[in-house]
Amino acid sequence: MCPGYDLELEDGWILALGKIITSKHGKTLVTQATITGCPRSQLNGQNIIVKWSWVSPDRTFEADIIASARRLAEEDCPKMLLHLPEIYHSQQCDGLVLPCRCQEILHGNSEDRILRVMIQKELKPIQELEHPDMLAQAFKAIFGSHRHPGYRWLYEKAHIMHRDISVANLMFHEVDGKMYGVLNDFDHALDFGKKSVPASKQRTGTKPFMAIDLLLEPPEHLYRHDLESFLYVLVFLTCETKQPFLKHPKDETTLQQWAELAMLDLYYRKNAAITEGAFPPCKHGFDGFKVSITYLASLFGLGFGRRIMHGAEVRMAALRGTSVANFDDGTLGGAVTFDEFAACFKATTVPLMAHHIIVQPPQNPSNPSSRRLPRSRASLGSAKRFNIPGNYYITLYNNL
């Protein structure tokens, strides 16, 4: 697993290992590599990613979940293939058990773990998209829109819940000169269509992006928990991570410190941020995302409020000897659904679009100087500061 070494896998795959990209708690290691030999000669010389994972043998192999989704996409929605990881090779090493025993001795973890290795196409982190227009395009495509199926297709059609939506797992790649957002890392994903049960005894998710309900005694993972994680990802990508929250300037806790907080402390911080709409200021040039953040946070705030109110109604009904209808916790009383979440990204609602407003003068064929002036993407961010005369009109730029 060291840079400079060659790795020989099953089926004739030979890799020249490169630098380590990430290492998670000694259980997952991601490295760069170059293919020097493989059954698919057209891949020779290509840079790829190698992922090493020590996981419970009862957990569905990540490569199998991705392969299942890609097979369905080929039949049902071919363009979804552009938004899924492309796996070249995977294998399980059943004989390697010593690290598993070390885990048990050092951490008191009695779960057996086996090594799984996966080779996939190299992707780029979404953080590299520094222009708000490109970030909005990738984020919307990963979640799903009318042109790109995204996570919604994954849940509704492939019956897969990701369960670890985080900044590190939102990626992108370029195909034929076009950029496509990709949801990566299905290590904790659940194929609920097969009614499988997660084998790990640990909660799933990355702490700064975990849904509020999952921070305490975690209940069953619901798709709205993944949607809440999408909100926190958007906050981390577009807000200042080292500045205090707007409504609590005396509280010096920042987004960057969320990973260090205890679960209970983070529960209260997130609850305050959601219910009060109190998030740090947006980064320079990303002010247009503030509307989206407020909109999405309000959906969850409304849902949590409905749940509290329903609890009061249940207690009151018990005193009166009456009953009330069951509460739909899966959608927080209908407040958090795919449709409500997706409405945030439609051009008609303006969120994610404040930096996409293009101001154009009315056309007058007899006056060439009054024709529409082309505006480059780089200048879109300043359009919202224009004084717009009454005879001008606004076009919302929506690239999805």
C-alpha cells in the first residue's frame, strides 16, 4: 500500500501505487495508482483510485451496490451512469484477518473485518469547483433535477440509500468536455430493496453532516436524513467555515469545529441552526446560496415543529381519552419530501440563482445597439447588483 510499489491483484490487474489520498480511522484507505497491466488493454496507463476497506463480512460489498445501480441505470436511465462511480475491478481478501484481531484488542470492537479492494475511475472533489455557477450545477445534478436523475433516482428506482452524504463524497468528472456531478463512496449504502439489514453496530454517516436525529440514539436511517445531510454539505461548501454563526456572534463555535464536538453538543448546535436559520455568512461570491440554505433549513424547522406539535396533541388526546392520527416521521409530517426539497432548485423559486440572474435590454431590430448583449459566466455574479429599468427584463439562468 506504499507509494512506489507495484500491486498485483486477481484477473491480471497490476497497479503502480501512488500517494495516499485519505485514511479513515484505520478502516479505509484510498490511494492513487496507475494501471500497468490489466485485462482491458485500453485502460493501461490510466490513473485510477484504489480503495482498501476493512469492513464487516456481513455488509454488502460497495462494489456490488454500485454494480447493481449501474445495471439498472443501463436499462432505466442511461444518463444516470454519468453520475455514478465507474468500478473497473473489485475483490475480497478473505484470508487477511490479523488487522481485524488488532481492532478487537485495541478498540474493543468484536466485529470481524475483512479486506475488500476496489479499483475505480479517478474523480475530482467538488471543492475544486470554485465558481458558484459550476458548484450549483454539480450539486443539483448529484441531488437530481429534471435533466439529471441523481440521488432521487437512486432512492426511488434503485432502492438504495447512501447514508453517508458528506463533502468528501460529492465529486465530479468531465466527459467529452462536460462536467458531471457524481455521488461517491457507497461503503455505508443500504440496498433496502433486498430488505438487507446493516451489519455494523456503529451509526453511519460523517459527524458534521449527520442528521440531527442520528446524533443521539440513532433511529432507523430514513431518506430525509440523507436530504438533511445534503443541506449541511451545501452549508459547508458555500459558507465561511471559520466564522461564528450569524445570530450567535458571542458563540465562537464554527463549522470547522463541528467535527470536534461531542454528539450531544453537536445535536444542540444543529438544532439551533435549523430552527433559527442561524448559519455563518456565505463566502465571497456565494451570497446567492443563502436563499437556498434558508429555504432548506426552513423545511426541516417546519417538520420538527410539526413533530413537537403532534407530540403535544398525543398527550392531550391521552388525557381526554381520544386519539389522533399517526405522524409521518419519514417526511416530518409532509414537510420534507423529494418534491419539497427539489423545489429549491427550480428556476422559478430563485434559490441557487441569485448569481445567475442575467439582465438583458429589450430588443429593437431597428437599433443594433439595443440587441441582447452576451454575458459570460464569469460576469454572472455581478448581475444582481444592476439597477434594472422598467423596460428591461430578467432571465433566470438555469443550466440544468
